[in-house]
Amino acid sequence: MSAREDSLAQALADAYQGGASVRDLARQHGLSHTTIHRKLEGRVVMRKVGGPVGIQIPKEVQDAVAKAYADDMPMADIVAAFEVCDETVRRIADAAGIPPTQGGRAEAPGPRHDRGPG
């Protein structure tokens, strides 16, 4: 990593620790969310659980989110039921040691209207 990249990564980590969200940092620096996460790896001592600084998601809610994710509940349903963003769901699942899903639970295929009879 060059000195310039190292300096940017440290500035991002400092801002994140100070309460800036990954989304805000990406917007401010014209970078993708993935790039921000990669630059934060190994630099952030304490990761936020989600939401504004100072707000902690109760342990029982985190446990319920992790269980729903492990039970293959669709991400949209988890987000709606627990009023958290998908990034927070993934962080909670990761902290619980639950492997990431590949695009969420697959729904049963519906009828195909793009084929004719036969």
C-alpha cells in the first residue's frame, strides 16, 4: 500500500470511528462501499453494530436477527421485521459465525408466461 493509500485508509478509519457511516464515506470520497470496507479492514478497533453512534441493538434482537438469517428468512423480511438495514443483518450474522447466503433464500419458481403451449 502506498503512503497516499495508507493515509486515506487511516483517515477513513478515523472518520468511521468518529461516527461516519460507510455510506457517507463512500459518497464523500467517490468510492464504492466495498472499497471503503476493504480500506477499513484491520484498522477499525471497534465496529459499529449499525445505526447512529451510541445506539446499540439489544442482544436479544441481535440473536433474533441471527436466527432469522440462519433459518433462511428472506433478507427483505428480516429488514422489515427488525427495522435494520441489510448491512446490519450481515454484520450480525457474521459476528454470530453464520456463513453468508448466496443472494438470499430462493423462492419457488412461479409459472412462466414467456413460453407458449407445448
